[in-house]
Amino acid sequence: MTRALRWLYGALFNHLLTKLTALVLASGFFIFTRDDVTRRFTIPLKVNTDPRRVLLTKLPDTVTVELHGSWARMNRLSSHDLGSAQLDLAGARPGPLELDPATIVMPPGVIFRGMDYEKVDLRFDPVIERAVLISAAVRGLVHPDYEHTGTRVDPPRWRVHGGSKIVGELANLNTDPIDVSGATSDVEMVVGLGQLREGAEYTGVAPGEMPKVTVSVAIRPKLSERRYEVPLTWPVDQEAPYGAPLKVAAVVRGPVPSLRQIDAIPSAVVATVQLQKPQEDAPVGAVMVDLGLSEAVPPALRANLTLEPDQERIILPPPPAEKPLDGAGRGH
């Protein structure tokens, strides 16, 4: 038993360095002479666009590549070493997608066996450019005493380019919202245009940027009127003649905010009376009434208002004939 153990010990440890060297050489020879293997790698698909056409087809994101080589070389290879598959749409024809294996970085020592990807048909739409009308997105209601009379956009149109179908269907471009809630004067704002559909882009701006336009919203006061019954006040030394009216009608017209101010002024409209002597066209006489705004109305407010009529001539009726006394004019 002891002899057997000595033999086993000698077989394992005698000339140990020589034996280890032989093992390493044998292992290396096994690795480097092992049969070739085939592996599959998934790499991204990089697409170069065509400025003349818009691609309507959804392309695959990745491509599977099959490579063949020695076990050692293939074992050290990764998808990153292959880069990406390239597709140049400028030279692509409509129809089945065809990728060129020459666009893939091929490491030394491996052989390209094949490429697998989703089979799709390439469809294109020619690129066009046209000027599209801009529509301002005005939101909210102005003050109740005012009205929105118009909106102007500068510039009124913006050029858009992209696929003929998408760009051709654009009826108008929308701006970002402009809020005019409660406004009492013109509103002017610089706003951006809204996002376009995929396949269309604004011309003249950097990719991803939105054009800026100026929107002017015209707002003015509403117009209305007030009707007054103006009492006639006669001079202290003069009595109202027979048939003279007690009041005359007058109408004040102007912006609603100005009319609201004049509503708060007592006796805002006054009348000056002048009695005219009988004339051929009015043998019994007439009353001339001059109408105007009182001194209590500020000049700035007065400038916004009109008064109708500013003068009125009233023909007086003839006084009733006096009845004769009983017995007067009878003979004795």
C-alpha cells in the first residue's frame, strides 16, 4: 500500500513544472484548434434621411447579423464591435427593404453568413413646401362694455415643408392661446405656433424650434345711447306761452363706458329756451330750444359723446278764441 502511494505521488508531483507547461500548451492548442462556430448578434439600424422624400414606412429598430469564425474569436466578439447597419434613404427605391451588409463593420477573422430583419415595403411621399395661413387662438371674453372687433397676425402666413399629403392637408396653423378675458383695450402679444403633425416642419427655424408671430387683438367700447326728457326752464321774466311743451326729447350717443359716467351726473343735458316772434311761416310764434351738455360734464367726456338734436324749433298753436260776454253786442 505504501509503494502504491509513493508511485501515485511521484506520478503527480515529479517534474511538476514540466507537466504544468504541457497542460497549458495542450489547453491552448485545444482552444485555438477548436472547430469554428456561428453566432448571431443584434445591432441597431441607423437611417440617413432623404431631404427630397418623406418615408411613410415604419422601419425596424434592429437587425440580426449571423457571423462565423473560430471559437476563440467569436467568444471575444460583442455587438458593440459591429457598430450599426446603415440605410441611406436617398438611394433607396420603393419596394422591399434591402440592407447592404457592406455597411456593417466586419471584424477581422470572421465571416458574414447572413442578416435577418423585419421585411417591410418602403413607401415614400415627395416633399413639398407651401405658405399656410395662421389662425390666432384667442381665448376668453373681453369686458362686457367692450367688444372684440378683429385680430391681426404678423406675418399672416408661415411656410411649411414636408410630405405632400400631410402639408397639402394643412388648412391653417394655430398659435399658442392668447387670453383676452376682461380686456378693455387692444392686446398685442408675441406667441409661438403650435406643434405640427409628424412629417411636417416649419421652414426657416432650427429643428425643434417654434416660429414666433405677433398677434394684435383690436378691442373697442361698445356704442349705445341714452334718451332724456329735458325740462324747459323759462327765464324768470318770461312766462311759458300757450301750447309750449314742458319737456323735449334728446338722445346722447357714445361709448358705453362714457355713457355710464354721464349716468351719474344729474341734469347732464340742459335746454335753453328762446321765444320767437310770429313770422309768415308761424304767425302765432315759435319756441327755439338749444340743447347741450351741462357744465358738470367734463370736457374729455364731452368729446366722446354726441347729442341729437342740438336745436329744436317748436311751432306754438294759436291760443283759443275768447268767448263774448252775454248780451255784448246786442242792440237796445
